[in-house]
Amino acid sequence: MAKFLWKKAYFSYILTFLRLYLGLQWIQVGWRNIAGDFDITDFLVSAVKRTSDGHSSLQVIWGDLLQSFAIPHIDLFNLVLPWVEFFIGIGLILGCLTSILAFIGLIMNLMHMLFAGSAPFQMVLIEIILLIAPYVRKQACLIKGTVKFIRQTDKG
């Protein structure tokens, strides 16, 4: 399958479109949270309530982590998360570190989906697709220039 995707130029255009679309979505969400009154307290309280059911030990550990670390440092999370969302969008649009940013966005969306019950499912699917994006050679992005620059600086 990878060889098929590697040889097809139109697949790289599809991935570029998906990357740009997802980047715009992340920028819109991030900017709305930066400009507005972003507060993650309700999400964390809801997540703690859902983990207190005790269905699995992982849920209990997650709930303890939220109660002992995230909720006491809520101001830090309220400051950092909107900027992370915004910079994920910038990075996806530029095409630099696409798979890493898509992975971070995927983790953030899965946290919303699993513990708060709300996340756009299409964004999760696009992020999964973008995890294979570095394997497509003709994708319009900055990653090739970045890798070339790093290789040149490593040589001295």
C-alpha cells in the first residue's frame, strides 16, 4: 500500500488539502480560545467524575493524575493549551513536523473524546491520515526544506 501511495501524485494533493484544512481548524479553535475566556475547569471536573466510576485501574490512575496535578495547576493549563492549539495549526499549514503535530492534535482530541464526550470525529480521522503524510514524497510542505537544512548543518 505504501508503494501505491508513494507513486500516486494525486494522493499527495489530497494530503496537502487535508493538512491545510486541519491546520485552519486548529488555528480557529486556538485563536478563539486565546481571544476569549478559555477555561478548562469544566472539562477536567467532568473527566474526574467519569473516572470515578472505577471500571478500570487506568481510569482511577487518570483521575488521580487530574486531581493531583492538572486541577491544582489549572491556570497553567488555561494559558498553555490555547497556544498549543494555535501553534499546531500554524505548523500543519506550514507543513513542518506534520506527523508530530498531527500526533499531538490526535492525543488532544482523543482526550476530549474519551473523557469529556466531545470531539469532532472527522478531525481525529484526518489526524490519523496525516500520520502517514511523511511517506508521501510530493506533498507541498516545508519538511523537505527543513530536513535538507538540518542535513547541511550536520555536515559542517
